[in-house]
Amino acid sequence: MFYGDDSPIAALATPPGHGALAVIRTSGKNVIELLAERFSAPQKLKAAAGNTVVYGWILGKDRGRLDETLVSVYHAPKSYTGEDGADISCHGGYAVVQAVLETLHDAGFRDALPGEFTFRAFMNGKLDLTRAESVMEIVSAKTGKAHAGAVRRLSGDLESEIRAIKEKLVRVLAGAELFLDYSEDEFMEAGTDERAGVLPERELAQGVLADLRELAASFRIENLYQEGALAVIAGRPNAGKSSLFNRLLKEDRAIVAESPGTTRDWLEAWIAVEGIPVRLADTAGIRDSSDAIEKNGVKRSIELIKCADVVLYIVDGTVGLVDEDKQFLHSGEITGKPLIMVWNKDDVAREMTEPPAGVERVSAKTGEGVLSLSARIAEALAGRKADVADGRIGVASARQKALVDRVVEQVADALDMADKGQALDIIAPSLREAVDCLGEITGEVSTADILEVMFSSFCVGK
Ligand SMILES: Nc1nc2c(ncn2[C@@H]2O[C@H](COP(=O)(O)OP(=O)(O)O)[C@@H](O)[C@H]2O)c(=O)[nH]1
Ligand SMILES: [Mg+2]
């Protein structure tokens, strides 16, 4: 099987399992005719106008009723894929979905490959690659902010931004090429070869470079909202790590609760901290131990800390900083990591110890100080400029980021060469490659293998 034909495909587009409804999506050549063969009202289905809904039963191979459904009918090119299509809303159960898919297979449909619907939409010019990628971003967005960024890309904001930059760069390139077209003699007559070091539209190129650098820089934050970050809670036994873990889960909305049955010696859960999806991990206590099982737990904790984007180091405020804490804070695992020291049990510690400057005083017991701690976590992860919705659109996928980086490199090279007085015929290829890379971001320039790698990471039915 391969991407790129228009054969009739079908796939379950909703999660498998029990639910009020399931949607089975179909697209391709003759899908309405094929589906009509397994439909209780075939004439009605075939006569239906595009973008209308037809009621009827899906029938099995033996014409027996399988399910009572509503079928949304689409006629090319007015559909998601740009092909004829039909979305079957049937009941959401394992057996019924299997039965409907089986009868479709039997009628001539094949299983859709991952991302094949979106692939077809792209091939038929319904959306560019940035919008195609945003479809998956929408599906996987864990927080409102992640969703908002994806919606903007689906609306075409990034596509327009890339096209606008490309248009400017094409003007720079065209200026250079026009210059190159003059015969050398014309310049020689004037005494010198004036083409050297002259880049027409130089300022335009500099403006483009600035925009591109900003776009490249946007990836860190966009990616943070899309992919999330790992925050690890560490500290001595009894400092209140588990209590704080539970408190953060309660105060900051839990997105996905800890999945039971996973064999781990730490607990983790996804929470939303100021719109950032954060995988919060509660570790075993960090301390020297002779006990083998506990030693193992400590080893795992250290592994987790190594991967952390931010470490919350909990100190029992009623005890204060002890040597063991200091040892940990100066150990190799932690150097260079963003670290927030949390002075816990402040409800009782307030009278007992004086915390060092810069710590977050909290009480996991009462919830006091936890809001301020959350703000600190968000700041440690996103920096002060934590807000994505500050107007400018950003790049969200690693693919987009890598291409923008290449464009930055080529345009910077071109400007650099111009500064050094290089001839335009040396400079022009860099500009040309930059223009091509921009085309690759939106998919105007693309190869079959790039597309296949991209779309195969989609889920089936998308
Ligand atoms: N007074 C007070 N006790 C706390 C607080 N946080 C935790 N504790 C207590 O400290 C003990 C150890 O807490 P736990 O969360 O299990 O610590 P862990 O070993 O670091 O996970 C428990 O008895 C908690 O009730 C707090 O903020 N205030
Ligand atoms: Mg604990």
C-alpha cells in the first residue's frame, strides 16, 4: 500500500471503545456508489447533494442490518480531502465498528494509512503543510494555549507568514538575477565591475533575516506548549514531596491523571501550569542508603532528574537545610538545571527557621504559596515572555524549525558574502536555496519521501 492513489479508503476516526457514537470516515473514487451497495436507501444516497446528511442502515454482505446510521455526503472538491467522501456516524461499540468496517472492506474499501486523509487533502491543494501539521497539533493539544496556537496555524497564519517572507526573498533574488543578466561588458565599459559587493534590496534582505530569526526563536515556546516539560520533585525523605505533588495536582488542573498499573517507582501526572503542559514526577527520597531496593529507587530518581526541565527541590522548613541537602544541591546531576528551592511546611516552619533568600515558601498542607510556586515553575520553563498569544505566529514542528534555521543560515551567508564584496553569481545560489527551503515549509516544494515521513506520523483516520 502507498500514499498517493485515490482508491476508496475507510478508517475509524474516533477512539476505539464504547461511546454514544463512532465516526467512520471514507474518501476516494466512487465511494458513494460503493457505500450505496451496503446502504438501506441506495438511491437516496446516490442522489444526495454534497454536504447533506442521509439516514439509513448499513448492511452486511448478506444484506442483514448492521447499524442505524447518518451518513454525511461530500462531493469533490468540496470535502476535507478534496475527493468524494462519506462520514458514517454509527454507534460507538467495538463489534458494531468492526462489522461496519468489514462490510466496507468487502464492498471494495481498503484501510486508510496513517494520515492518509490529510495527505490527500494536501495533494489536492486543500491545505499546505503547515496547516496539515496543525491538524495533529490540535488533536494532541493538552492545554488551552497549545490549542490556541494550533488553531492559528490551522487558520493559515503561519502559511501566510512564510509566504510573505518568501515573497520578499524572491524580490531580493530577482533583483540579484536581473543584475546578473546584464552582460559583463556593460559594466566593464564603465570602468569597473560594479556588480561586486552590490546586493540589490539589501535592506529588504536584512528585514527578512530579522523576521526569520524571530520565527526560529518562537519554536522553543511553541514546542513547550505543544510537547510540555518535565518537572521533577526531589528532596530528602519526609520533606513533603508527595504532599506537594498532590497539592499541585489539585491546584493546577490535572490533564491526565496517573495511569494505574504502570510499574514505576515514582508517580507522575500531567498538569497544566499557566497553560504549559507539565509532566510532574514525584521521586523517591534522595539519600545514601544501604538498602538495595531503596538504592535502586534513588538511582531512578537521579536518572529522572537528569532529564528534568526544572527541578523542584523540597526542603523541610521545620528542619532547615542540612548537609544532605547541600550535597545534593552541589552534585553533578543538578548543576546547570533550572532549580527552584521550595521551603515546605511553612504553616509551622515560619516560627522555627529562617529560609535562605530566593526560596519559595509553601505549605503543601494548606496550599499557601502554591500559586506563587506555579508562577515560578512557568517562568523557569518559558522565561518571562511566557505568553504565546502576543500577536506573532510561531513555528511548532521540528521540521518547520529545521527549515527556518536553514533559511536563516543561507540569508545570513548571502548578506555576509555581499559585505565581503563577493560577486552576485556567488551570492545568488544561497538566496535560491533559501527560497526553496521556504517553499518546503509550506509544501510547494516537496518530495515523496519527505511527505511520507511526515504523514506516517499521523494517526489513522486523520
Ligand atoms: N505541617 C505540615 N506538614 C506537612 C506538610 N507537607 C507535608 N507534611 C507532612 O510531612 C510528612 C511527610 O510528607 P510526605 O509528603 O510523605 O513527604 P515525602 O517523603 O517527601 O514524600 C507527612 O506526615 C505530611 O503530612 C506541610 O506543608 N505542613
Ligand atoms: Mg513520598
